[in-house]
Amino acid sequence: MRNILILGIVSALLALLAMGSAPAFAQDAPAAGGGPTTYDFEDDLVTGDLVRPDGELLNVRRRGARTSLIRVREHFIPEMLKSVENL
């Protein structure tokens, strides 16, 4: 078990050393003109179609505002006491 622990530590150290010794690559120097790069597409013909769904657009009315069907029973406790009295 001790050998496995030492092997893990050594492999972790080797991985850290390998990452630290990787060379860093710099970007190429800009062109001598230093101006913006332009591309010329004059001879290329670009064609295309407008992609739309085949169906029609449907307008749907929103539902009207509805009140909740859940009501708070204001006289719940007195009703409960009346039902217990009859037992």
C-alpha cells in the first residue's frame, strides 16, 4: 500500500513537471503593412431561398381570466364540532 502511495505521488510530480516544461508558442508577427486584411468575393455568386414553414400562421386568442374554484371554508371548525356532537 505504501508503494502505491509513493507511485501516485511520483506520477503526479512527473505530470506537473511535464506541464511546466511545455514550450509556449507565440503568434506570428503582423504583416509589414499593419493594416486590416480584406477579402475579395466579387466573382462568387451567392444564391439562396428564404426558408419558411409550409403552413399558415395561426393567431390564437388568450383564454379569459377565470376565478379559482378552490374556496376557503370559513366555518370549518364550527361545522366539525357539530358533526362530532351527533356521534
